[in-house]
Amino acid sequence: MDADAFLILALSLPETALCSHMRNPDIRVAGKIFAGPVGPRGAAILKLTAEQQEMMCAAEPSIFEPEPGYWGRVGWTRLVVEAADEAMVQSALWTAWRNVASKTLVKAHEPKPEGPV
């Protein structure tokens, strides 16, 4: 995956927008930051919980790594975009999106069960 594909995928999530904070671009859902686009080092950033970060970094250490310092300790995680496939990026983006979106918005976009209920 490349930087442009990452941004297109991130902005395809419900109610997302490309904005900026202190002159740095970010990706928001309903006004709240959940990701940052790919930067000069080839990594995007995602807002995960500490538990999600630990799980993803342990499972794919060449793709996920904590942001250095305080931000990493509170869950902000780097995603090396070139090393990831689309399914992995989409899953990670949805996770970060759900962490920030309102409960009402998350519920409105939950996957629908397949088959008869």
C-alpha cells in the first residue's frame, strides 16, 4: 500500500475529513482525530488503546510500533504503510475510527449479520 491509497481508504470511512492540528495534517471522524496520514518516514499514525497497540505490535512488529514517548504510551501507534496490505490497513483504520467515533455513529456502521437471523 502507498500513502495515497492509505489516505483514500481512511477518508472512505464514515464522517471522516482531512484536517490539521498545529500545521500537521490529521484525519478526523466527527471532529476527533483518529489517524494521521503517511509522513516522510513512510508511517501513518493511529489512535489505539494501549491494549490494541500491544496486540498489534506483538502480532506484526515490522508493521506496527508505538509512537515514541508519551504519545506511544497512551496508544498512538505508527503503521508502516508500505509493509501492510489493504486488509490490514482497513482493519487498523476501522479500529482507530471506532475508538474515537461516538457510540451512536459506531452502532450505525456496525457490520450487518449475514444470512437469516
